Amino acid sequence: MFNHTFMRMHQALVSIFRSELNLNWFTVSLMSSIPLTFQALMSIPSGMLADRFNHRYLVSISTILCATAAVMVSQAQSVHLLIIYLSILALSSTLYHPAAFNFTSKLFDVSQRNRALGIHGAGGTFGTSISPITLGLLMAYIGWRNVYLV
């Protein structure tokens, strides 16, 4: 859930990025597109990693990478750094999914596996849906940079 929350938060911050970093619409669109393109390009290598390495190890690495990238996003002072850090955030999500599906499949018996994977998928969708709401509620009190730290 949290992985998806962080992945979509920057899209709700477009107007703030435009004013704070003096960006035009094209640059904002690059800021949204580049991390997603990077995420798509890394999907197959991430699946290959999930086949070769322990799923617990990869889920842990993904979580640490997500937290680290969120901290870096909160400190970014330029659009170039922001794009790099958002791409690292996208990488954490890409590393997470194949390993987490493997992890979930091994945790549950065949009779419960589909339900478990459905709940897992719902968690991601829920994270995506609460991202703008969470951002809006917290931003009024702590600012967008601190939301990434939370």
C-alpha cells in the first residue's frame, strides 16, 4: 500500500512543483513520464531477479529503497534530482512486485492463494487511491516535503 502511495504522490503535486521549481508543462510531463517509463523498462529484469534471489531479501531491499528514495525526494532542490529520485522510487516498486507475488504465493495454501493475491492487489490499489487524499490532509499541516518523510 505504501509503495503505491509514494509512487503517485508527485502527480498530485504538479502545481506546487510548477511554482516552486519554475517548471513549464513539458518539464512537468517529463517528471511524470520518466519514472513510469523507467519502471516499465525495469519490469523484466526485476522478474528475473525475483527468479534468482530470495523473495524476502528482494522485498526488504525494495522497502529500504522506497524509504530512501522518499527521503531523497523530500530534499530535492532541482527538477533533475527530483526525476532521478522519483525514478529510484519507481525502481523500488518494480523490484517489489515480482518478489512480493512470489512471497504471497508461498505463504498461502493453493486454496487460499487467489484470495491472498486479490487482497495484496487491493492493498496496492488502496495505496494509489489514498495518495492524493493523504497528501492533501497532511500538506496543510506539515508541507509536501515532510509528507514524503512521513
